[in-house]
Amino acid sequence: MTLLERVIPETLRFRPALLTGGYRETPPEGIDVDSVFLSGGVNLFVPMQQIQADSRYWDRAAEFPPGRWAES
């Protein structure tokens, strides 16, 4: 069971059930995203699969290491 509990979230990270998070609108006051200011009321597209495979957010993003989900 322990391995399965690690494989499932890593599978969902590697291949998310939803490839896109859909569209979102920035708050009226605007928002900073990765050091870029976006004005209020801007429609954004959230690419979930790209975020889940981005090496800025995940160590060894292109690999499939279920051990990353082991509790410390």
C-alpha cells in the first residue's frame, strides 16, 4: 500500500486528470505572478500539465520518482 500511495500522486503530477485548469480572471487590484504584474480583470489560462512538469517547481520534473511523496 505504501508504494501505491506514492505512485498515485506522482502519476497525477506527471499526467494530471485535467490537462488545463481552465480560465481564471485576475482580481480587480491586479496580481503578481512570477515577478510580473498583471492588471485587474485580465483573463488567464492555467496550463496544469505544464505547471506540473516545470523544473522551477519540481526537482527532477521530467522523471517519475514516486519516492518524492514519502513523508519526511
